[in-house]
Amino acid sequence: MDVQTHRGNLITNTATMAYRNLLKTIHNPDRFMDVIIQPVMFMLMFGYLFGGAIAGGVQAYLPTIVPGILIQTMLSAASGSGSQIREDLDSGVFDRFKSLPMAHIAPLAGQLFADILRLLIAAVASLATGYAMGWRPTAGFGWVIVSGLLAIFTGWALSWIFALLGLMAKNATMVQSFSMITMMVLSFMSNAFIPIKTLPKFMQVIANLNPVTYVITAIRQILATGSWTHEAVLVLIFGIGIVIVFAPLTVWAYNHNN
Amino acid sequence: MTKEYAIEVNHLTKRFGKKIAVDDVSFNVKQGEVFGLLGPNGAGKTTTLRMMTTLLKANQGSVQIFGHDTVKEGRLARSMFGLTGQYASVDEDISARENLLIFSRLNGLSRAASKQRATELLQEFSLVESADKALKDFSGGMRRRLDLAVSLITRPALIFLDEPTTGLDPRTRTQMWATIRDLVAQGSTIVLTTQYLDEADQLADRIAVIDHGQLVKIGTPAELKQQVGGTTLNFTVDQTGQVAAAVKLVAAQLKATVKRTGQQLSVTLNQVSQLTPILTALQQAKIAISHLTVQEPSLDDVFMDLTVGKN
């Protein structure tokens, strides 16, 4: 063998795979369209349709709905990871990845790291639309960034769960429909769009149990108080917990996916 | 662990549920040869290849690549071969150059070396002009060339080709064959699966015929053909009245049964040298003949003879 090679390690392999996923997105910018269009559309529709009914005006409704749609968008962006992993696994190129002398887990890890960009774009789209509609959080720009980062981290943690789903599912369509349902149920049965106290009793119980409610509350508090609250710490711990539990599970499922 | 063999396959077995896809298959591939896995659709060729290339775990048996076990020393074994899969195993969404760059990096080449190797391979496989185009615009032939180029990044001594010309037009297929012959000339060992008999005949030094997961026969194309039988002589007797006389005459000459279909006769020759006395005898008896053909058995005959197929 006269080509100089060295044994690739996990970090360089993962970086290469993340680069590959970024290239794919650059060549097909439409992959980002869903995470841009969805928050913009929801923000405009919900803001102008329900603002008056729920909060007595669009401006008064924005502090409620912006964090709500931010997290809803994170959820759907994270769910995209699952179907992309499934599509990738079903394509011929994955056979080649597997036949290469590289770190076995790099294709999966690369995908999940490249997805951070997707989450970032989704977060910016949500927050920017809110700003365009007149949303001016009292906490200031710095805290908007902090809340955005917390949202992205939560979304990234969730993408591990969806990745596991993608690995276990039979095909990409199945992953997509399941993700869609999960996203709808979790985001609507929470405090994302309405104050929980207006709900019937049984719905209040569900909404209060829904983890999405806690994440949204934490983000609202950061933006309202301009401080790192107790709830925010809980959300962060919760996110780390998801990664600790689901990352090894996902890796295990990936290794046994034959 | 003989050095002479590039691959040793021992008692390889794979079950999918109750169905046995590959049933106790053993063979060795010598260094520098082109080894063909031939069989009808669903015979177990690709499954065998997938186990040889570490993509699939065998239920039983082992595969050694240059003496390294594909299970115990998977990563080392994987570094010794290149694989071109049945379906384009390149990335559809990125360009040819980017594919080569990324796979070079994943193969452990440095950034600079990857760039250089990508450029070299693009030239070698005449892909320079389309190097930065999206793969969606590539023809089937270009895609296969790129696919093969990616397999050759590390100049592996062993190359697996899974149905390298399935779905290609005749011209592109001939080009692919030329590329494969070039690789052989450079000393590579090649394992290819194919359902095309002419492809196996053209390229392979040795062929393993697989049917229903079992290895039915292994040998050189000539050996396989010999097994089916000798050369066949066919000719037509011009005048209907002379057919019976011709049959008698040929049967007497060869001491063999002559098959008759209307005015057409066919008989098996043990040696081609038996042809001259027959023709002389026919001429002396003033029996005029036409449409004379002497047929070597083709791999088609071997294939039909050895395999049952799914239907």
C-alpha cells in the first residue's frame, strides 16, 4: 500500500462525517426550509389569530407564544434527525461507511453534531419572527441568546431520542409520522400557546406533567427576569439526563443494526 | 494461514429466520486472480459477499482476508480491501470531488493527501469535467466509475465488486471491463459477483457457481464448460432424400448418436479433429450440406446445467 494512511480516530472521523452532513445541507438548502417556514408560519398565524382572544392583544401575547413556538420548533427539528438517520441507513452509502476502517459510531455522531446547525437556524427563525412582530423581551439581548442556547441544547438532547427511534423503525415514513404525532401532542398539550389554568381539569393534569411545559416555563422566566432561574437549572439537568440515558442506548442500537 | 491466498472462506453459513441464505460455503481466493461468484438472482452471492466484507455477521464459519479474521480483526481486515456495492454506494447529495475527499479522510488520509488523491482519481476515471457537479446529473456509468474510484482510494490489494455492470449499457459495460482488467494488470485481486455469464467468462480466472445458498461448482471457465460436454457439430442436409444416409454415415464415423431435427443434424464431437473425416466422407457420398457450425459449450450451458434457479 503506497498511500499513506493513519488509523482515523473517533474525533476526526466524526468531524469528517459532520462536514459531510453540512455539505449535504449546503447543496440542498431545502432541507432547512421546514425548520424556517414552520416557526415563521406558526408565529404569524397564532400571534395574529389568537393574540387578541388569549392575551387581549398581539403584543401582550408575544412573551407567551415566542418561547412556546421556539420549543415547538426545537422539537420538530430534533425529530428530523430520526428520519434522516433512517434514510441514510437505507441508502447504499452506509454500506461503504461500514466497510471502512473508521470509528464505527462516526456516521451517527456526525449526523447529530451537524444537526446542531439545523437547530440553530430553527431557533434564529423563531426568535427573529417574534422580533419582527414587535417582541421586545425586557431581559435584553444577552438573555435572549442564553434562552436560545438552552432551547438548542434541549432540542439536541431530544434528537438522541429521535435518532434511537430512527434506528429502530422500519422506514423513514414511519419515523416521520410518529415524530409528527409526538410533536403535535407534546407541543399543544402544554403551556406553549395558552395559560394552563384556562384548561379543563384533566387537561391541566396532562399539561402539568408534560416536560415541554417545564422547558417553556424556564425559557419564559429567563426572558422575563433576566436571570438563570431554578427552573432553567432543572431543564439543563433534565437535558443532560436524556443524553446520558439515550446516547448509550442509541449507540447500542446503532451497533446492532444489521 | 497461507500467504498464497488473499481470502479464505471456511464453512460460511447465514440464516435469515428459517431460510438458509448461505449454506456451508468454503473456498479460497488466490492472490492476483479474478474470482467470480456466479449464480441466479437470490442464490446467495451478495449475502456471501456481505459477510466477506464484514457488513453482515455469519451464523457459522469464518472469513480470513490476507490471514486476518474479519470478526476478530475487523478493522484491520477492513483496511485491506475496497468495496463497490450493488447499489451506488456514493453520496448522492454531494459532488464527485467531495465524495472522494470525504472517503479519503475517512480512510485515514491527511487533508492534503486527500485533496491530491481526489484529483488523481478524478483524472484516472475521466471525471474531471463533472467533478463539482451534483451526482444527480451523473449517468449510470459515471456513477459506477466514481463508485469504483472511491473503492480505490487506498490502492487496496483486494477489491470486491458486487454486480459491477448490472444496469449499464453495453458500451459502458465494456469500459468497466477494461477498467477491471487494468486493475488486474496492476496486480490487484478481484472478487466479483455477477449474474452475467459472459461477464464471468470474460473476466474471471476462476468461477464459483452458487445456487440456493450452496456452492455447486468451482473451477476455471474452461473446466466448467468441459464438464457440460464436448463440442457440438451442427449442419443441414440440403436434400431431404439424403438425410437418412447422412445420419447413418456420421453415426458410423463417430460411433455416436446423431440428433435429427428435420433436415438438421447435430452430434457431439470428442475432438475437433474428428471433423475432417466426416466432411470427407460426406463429400465422397455426394451429400451436400450447409449451415455448418461447430459450437463450444458456453457458460450458459454450464449455468443451466448446474443451477435450478428460483422458479
